[in-house]
Amino acid sequence: MEFETLIQRIGEGAEIVGVSVMVIGILWALGRFATVARSQPDAYTTTRRSIGRSILLGLEILIAGDIVRTVAIAPTLTSVAVLGAIVLIRTFLSFALEIELEGRWPWQQRTDPN
């Protein structure tokens, strides 16, 4: 197997894993919400955080796959610029999700013991 083909498949595998992490995490959180929503007063918040964490982890894996494919296979100025834009957008999404989930800026200290 050729090196470029191998790297391309690794990148595609990372994309599959990233999307799978998001989908499985969301389904797991929703299934858990459906079964324990009546017994936990904070079930909505817990479910929301679980979904957000699944999305964050999936985004990180997708970024890793993009980096592997772009850097390992003959990087050109155009491909690196496209990678930079993709990473910037996904990083912004991750940052916004983190703020939404935690309710504070990442550099602020936590006010609750959790």
C-alpha cells in the first residue's frame, strides 16, 4: 500500500471515529435522559453537558484527522490555508461549546465544586 493512500485512509478513519463519537455520545445521553429524567432533578443539565462533551471530543478527533491528511500528504500553501480555516472554525465551535457548557470563560476559576 502506498504511503499517501495509507495516510488518506487514516484521515478518513479519524473522520469516521469523530462522527461516530458524536452520534454515539448523543444517542447515549438521550437514552440516559429518557430513562432517568424522572428521578434526577438536574437530568436536563447532565444530558446537555454529556451531549456537549461528545460534540467537543468528536470535533477534536475531526481536527486531528484533517491535520494528518493535510500535513502528511504533500502540503501546499492552498491545502495548509484550507486546513487553517477548518481548524479555526472548529476551534471556535469548540470554544463556544465549552463556554456554553461551563457557563464561564476557560481562564476563569470554577465557582462550584464539580
